[in-house]
Amino acid sequence: MGIDHLWIALKCEKKVTDKTKLIEEHVWMAFINRRKIGYAVQRELSEYDLEIMQLLYMVSMGADVLLDDMTGPVEGKMTYMRAHFDWLVGNKDSETVYVLNPDGNNGHELSIFFARV
């Protein structure tokens, strides 16, 4: 992330009768720095996910890539990030997550927006 501000937006369709909480939506249109990259879906936590989370339990802050022998059957590499997140709720149809910089400056390098449109 280093130099640029990364902006991720996840947008889902607004349904008139739907009472689902925003964060519990299952299918999202995904955008990175205002460019549509495809779709994202929410999935259930697997045993493999739990193993990775236990592996990273002692990491207090940082971002890196896990080595191939740690990622098991997943193709490619697995990137992780542990940081302090600031979660802001605008209303029932919009929420924002900011990753705060630990290095003393008050800026943030990553913003994740959730919106129901």
C-alpha cells in the first residue's frame, strides 16, 4: 500500500422489503479506486480459514504474504493485513471502514465502503 491511498467499494442492490443488515448482504459489486473489478461474495468460515487465523494470532500489526507451504490448497498466494480499523456507520445503507496508520501520522491508506444502492 505504501504510497497511494487504496479505495475499495462494495455495493449491493437495495431491495424495498429487505431488512437484512448491510454487512450481512451476500453478493457485492466490487470496485477498487473507482474501477469495477467484478463481484465479491460472502462465504462461511471454513476450517482452513480458522487455521490461518490461528497462525496469524500472534501478529499484532502488519501486512505480508504467506509462503506457499502455509497456504495449502489455495492457488496463488495469500495476503493478510492486521491493523487498527475505524468503523463508521453513515446510515442503514452505508458504512465505511478506515485502516489507521500506526506510524504517528493521522492519515489512512485504505478505505472500504459498503453501500446499498
